[in-house]
Amino acid sequence: MATFISVPLKKSSEVELVKPLSKFVTATYPAGEEQAEYLRSVEELNKLRKSALGRPLDKHESSLEILLRYYDQLCSVEPKFPFSENQLCLTFTWKDAFDKGSLFSGSVKLALASIGYEKTCVLFNAAALASQIASEQNLDNDEGLKTAAKFYQLASGAFGHIRDTVLSALNREPTMDISPETVGTLSNIMLAQAQEVFFLKAASDKMKDAVIAKLANQAADYYGDAFKQCQYKDNLPKEVLPVLAAKHCIMQANAELHQSILAKQKKRFGEEIARLQHAAELVKTVATSHDEYVSVKDLTEKINRALTAAKKDNDFIYHDRVPEVKDLEHIGKAALVKPTAITPPLSQKFADLFEKMVPMAVQQSMSNYGQRKAETVNRLVGTMREATNLCNGVLASLNLPAALEDLSGDSIPQSIAEKARAVVQLGGLQSIEQLIRDLPELLTRNREILDEALKMLNDEETTDNELRSKFNQRWNRTPSGDLYKPLRAEGSNFSNILDKAVQADQVVRDRYNAHCDMITLLCKPENELNAAIPSANPTKTLQGSEVVNVLRSQLAQLDEMKRERETLEGEIKAVTFDMSAVFLTSLAQDGAISEEQMSLSKLDQLYGAYNQRVQATLRTQEELLGQVQTSHQEFSSLKQSNTEANQREEVLKKLASAHDSYVEISNNLREGTKFYNDLTEILLKFQNKCSDIVFARKTERDELLKDLQQSIAREPSAPSFNVPAYQSAPAAPAGGPTPAPRTVFTGQPQQAQQQPPVMKPNPPARPPPPSFNPQAASPNPAATPTGPPNSNPPPLAPPSQAQGPPYASYPGYYQMPMGYNPYAYGQYNMPSMPSMPSMPNMPNMPNMPYMPYQQTPGQGGYPAAPPGGQPYPGYPQQPPQQQPYYPQQ
């Protein structure tokens, strides 16, 4: 079975997707069916991630389909949500696929608030799983060969895509497994394996040897390129390099074998032998250096049989000269594989969960267009309102139309009475004073929200700066000061808005104070109002004059113009147009949106006619006011002038002006109240945005601190030093077995699969404990065999509490003290002996000092040494054929 390399999957930590994405949806889209649909889609996205990354995946196409579907969904979601560190901050944590970590430090991992990082790691897992699925295929049938070739090319394309995009997607140094060098090498390895599968397919189909040789030579070339890329780098596990070297030689040997058959067909027998000899040397190199990874037994036998037959035929029949290998014609190459292009959607069952949501570029363009549209509407409406206020001011200064209605000189003019009733209906003085009292509270609330949001940013930035100054270069995350610049600019803008609002509030208060007395007068009952207006001589002679009729006609035209402006204002505000389709088309065609140019062009098209109508009303007003002023001068010259008449006219002017000011102040205060309430919602969103990013930064800070602590713990506390040679342990014998490689790749060496593991011989069995017979030793001390006194003293009694692991105890014997080794040489004062080899499974114990004999009651002493060649009495004699337990000199 051929050995193929597969790649392990990266492991990811769990990420909270629902809460931040749902918060963005509810803040961006109004409540309704659309918002509810997007919230359901957020839940589905979270489930899809858990299915793709939250559980072990089988080496099956269905598992790969889930990964690809999640990758496609990420590609679709990325432009529709503002994923960034200072907006929608989602931190994704992934471990290095090739780093196994250690007991204390754990695996190398990287946490980034980047959706591009998530896409890169998911695509890496898709490529890795594709390589594993391909490696599991049965290459003895066409279906398995086709599937393996397809998935190897998919893996090659995915790794190549990561190589081209990882640096721009991360904007920082990636982990080793997704670095451009590593994934570039993996892409070449997968391509080489796909080419090898095509070679196997051609060989199984018994295609022409010239074609098979070219396919094998191309595969050898791919393997050689991959070998060169990782030869001097430590970015892949150590098992990869020998496999690549072996595969390069094997593919080259196959190419030479099939090219030799072609040479034989062309009667080039010397070339045939030269190529077979070269192939034999190549497989011999593999068998010598890399046999534990790749088996070449069958290929070696095939080449040797062909070489033996070729030499025999050439020696006896053809006598063709065997050329040197360097003189042989180069074998051609035929590349039948190429990396699969990564163009989403890659999944066959992909359905965009957020299909109706427009991309963020379109959303931003729509927001800018909305602002431009609002500015256009406000400019047109504001122009008409300013003109209307100017007209009212001019008429009030002329005491019109009250002067025409006050010809009697002793009653309230009808226009003044109507204005008084209007003020009362609008709430009078109490309403406007209540609005003025509410403004400071609304302002204070907005100030507090803004200050709290900025304080969170300041506190986190201070902490970040302190840690940066403490860890210096190790604190390698984006500085909070740089990250918060957009938020601080936004907060400064809000602060300026509040300052301007305070100034506007003061202008409204000053105007109210200026007209407060007259407004109070308008709120009084009609009889009190009439009494407060001075009386004047009657001017009834002017009631039927021509100038009065002309003035009334001109004032009627001004009233008609005002009503037209109100209608026109409603039409301007009612204009709507959906620019999303225009922006989407531009984004699809050009890849970008020229929002300013497109918006201005469309707004000019929509509001050009309305702008002309507004300008026409301005010209009409200017002409009518000129005519009114001329007629009023003629009217004033006909009226009788006296002090009482002048006082009455002055009061009527102030009352008319007070009404207009009341209406304008009331509108301003209501607009101000609405402004503060709307600003409160905006500031709360801003505060939530600051809170989210500060929370994400705190989480990232804790992760980074943890990693720094682990890296500091891994650092040596002292510089390395050379150990003297005599203190070094002796090297292991060269003939020992080679340790098995680390299990990172699913392709296992064939030799390891075919040969049973070499087992160490079991040590000899420990002899049974001596059986003690109380009758063997005389209970009477006089019956004890005589010998030198204290020649064999018994050990001391053990301590009352065990100081180490328990030892087996036998009847009649005491437990040995801790450190006692009954088999160690030199324990009793024996003569110096040469060093003995260590016993199997026995610890090396230091020499114990001689311990004097102490007679213990109830236990007989050890017998003296018997004559030479005789066993101790009471001890069973070992059979002569049993292998001795003790080492023999």
C-alpha cells in the first residue's frame, strides 16, 4: 500500500456569536419580520459553526460538506457585518495544527478579532480533511482513484489560497501552520500526491509506458520541489521530510522503470540496463534510509528481475554498450493535475442565511445617501421656513393685518384674537416653561452617558499602556490608543454636538425672556386682553378706501403663498427612492461604489424640480412684500396720527410678534426635546459599542497575559552550560530499534504495518521466598550451629511507621528498612569486586553500611556458613537446570 501524507485539523475554541450579532441586528434594523428573520439566521449560523468546529469530524465527504458550507457562509457574512476590533468585535482562537504543546505550556494558539482569520483557519481544516479523506480511499479501484485525485487537488487549491491571502487577512504574523511557507509546501505536497494518483491510475489501466513514465517523472518533480521547500525549515513535523525524499526517489525509479521498457521496445538494450540500474540505486537508497516510512520491497523485486533479465540478454545476445546515467535522454513530464480554484460557494448545498441583508459597503453608502438626502430636504424646507418667518416679521413690524382690522380703535383686532386663542390651545405659558425646565435634565443625561463611555475607553487604554511598558515588545497587540481613534473621534463629535445644543438652548431662553410679557398677555381672557390694549380715535373713514382693499388683496396673496409652501414641504418630505439596487449593481460590476457621485446625481434628479418651485416662491414673496410696504406707506399717510394711536399700534405689533415667537419657540423646544431623546438612543448605542470593545479587549488581554506567563515559565532561568563528558550518560547502542514517528499524519509506514513490534525479552523469574521452618532452627540457643560470633547478624527491626512503599512480608521475617537491597553487592563488608551490570527491573541502590547483629526475641539467628558446596540448612535447593537469578562473573 502506498504511503500518503495527510494533515491534522486545527482546533478552535468556542465563540459567542449570537449575542454580538443579534445586538447589531436589533440596533441596525427596525423591529419587524425582517429583523426577526435575521435573528433566526444568527442562531442558524451559530449552530453551523458548532457542527463544523465543535465536534470531531469523520473522514467522510459529509463532514467536508459541513466545513465548506460554513466557509461559504463566512464569505457571505463578512461584507454584511462590520467585523473589526473597534466595531463588531468577535475574537477567534485557534491552536497550531502541528504543535502538540507540553504539559505546562500547552499548544501554541493565536486569538484574533478578525473574520478573515476565522475564514483562513476554516479553509485550512477543509483542506486538511480533504487530504485525510483522499488518504483513506481504496486505490485499487477507479472510484477510489478518482475521489483521491479530486480531494488532493481541492486540498492543494485551498492551501494555495491561504498562502496568497493569509497575510492580508490577518495583518499580523500567523502561527506556523498557516504561514505562507508552510501552506505553500502543503499545497505542493497535495499536488504531488494527486499526480501520483494519476500515475497509479495509468499503471492500473496499463497505458503506454511512455505516458506512465512522464506521469511518474512529473510526480517526482513535484515531490522534489516540496522536499526543497521544507528541507531547511522546521515548519512541518519531522516525519514529512523522509517521506518526501522517499517518494521523490520512488517516482523517479518508476519513471526510469517504464522508460526502460520503452527503450527495450526500441532495441536500446544498453539504455534499458542503465535506466534499470539507476532505478535500482534509487530504491536501494529508499530501503536503506527511509524503509521505516515507505516500503519498496515489491518495486525493488520488480526492478531487480527486469535488470537481471536485461543483463543476461545483453551479455549473451545483444552486447550493447551501457551508457552513463548522465548521458541518458531526459524523461518528459506530463502534468494532469492543478490546484482547485477557491471561488465561493464551494458547497453544493449552500444557501445564504443572510441573503436579504445588503453588504456593509452598500449599507454605508445607503447611510451616506440618507444623510445627503436629509441635508437636501432640510435645506429646501429650511429655506422656505426662513422666508416665511421673514414675511411674518415684516408684517408684524407693519402691524398687518391688525392695522386693517383695527379701524374702530377700541376692539381687539380679529387676527390678534385668533393668535391669542392659538397660544392658549398650544398650552400657553405653562407648556413652554415645562419644556424649558426639561432641557437641562435631558442634557445632563446625555452628558453622563457620553462621559461613562469615554471613561471606559480611558481606563482600558491606561491599563494597556501600563502592561505595554511592563512587557515591552512582548505586548504585541494593537495599542488601545490607535484602536480607539475612531471611537474618540465619534465621542468628540458628540461632545461638540452637545456644546452647540447648549448654545441653541440659551438662544431659545433669551428669546422667550424677551417675549414673555406679551405671551403672558396673549394667554389672558379676551376682556383682560382688550383692556390691556390702549384705545385710539376711530378711523372708520378708511374702511371703504381703495388702499385698504389693495392691502387686503396683497395679504391674501401672501397667505396663499404660505399655504403653497406647506403643501410643497409635505411633497419634498414624501420623496423616496431605494438606492440599494443601484449600489448593489455598482458593487457587483465595478467591485466598488462611487457613492458621492451617484448620490448627488440621483438627488439632483429627484429634487431639481422642487428646488425650482422653492425659488419661485421666494421671488413671489419678495415681490409681494415690496408691494405691501408701498401700500402700507400710503395707508399710514391717510390715518390720523396721535399718541394714543401710536401706543395702540405698538402694542398690537408686540402681540403679533409674541405669537410668532411663541410658535417658533415652542417648535424649537419640541425639536430640542426630540433631539435629546434621539441623541440618548445614539449615545446608548455608542456606549454599548465602547462596552463591547472594552470587554473584548479585556478578554484578549487576559488571554495574552496567560500566554506570556506560560512563555516566561518556559524560559530558562540561567544560561546554558556544557556538561563534562564524564558526567554524560553513555550513548545507546547503534543497533537498537528506531523509535516510531510521531502520529501526525494518517499515512503510516508500510514496514511498521507489516512487521510485528520487537519485544524485549522478559527477565528471569524472581526466586520464591525462602520457606522458614521453625523446627529447622532449634528453638534452643544451644542447638544453634556454632560459628563465629556475630558473623551473620540479622537486620535491625523496622521503624514503627513505614517510610516508603510496602514490601512483601513473609512469616517469621521482618520487613526490610527503606533503602535496604538484599541483592546489592557491597552491602556486607565484602571485598572489592568489579562493577556488575544492573539487574533488570531493579533500582541502582547505593552500598549499604555494615549493620551489626542484634538478636531479636522470637526469631532464630541465621546459621553459619556451611562447608563449601553444601546448601544452607532449611533452604530448598534449586534445580541444577534452572538459570541462576544472580549475575554471574
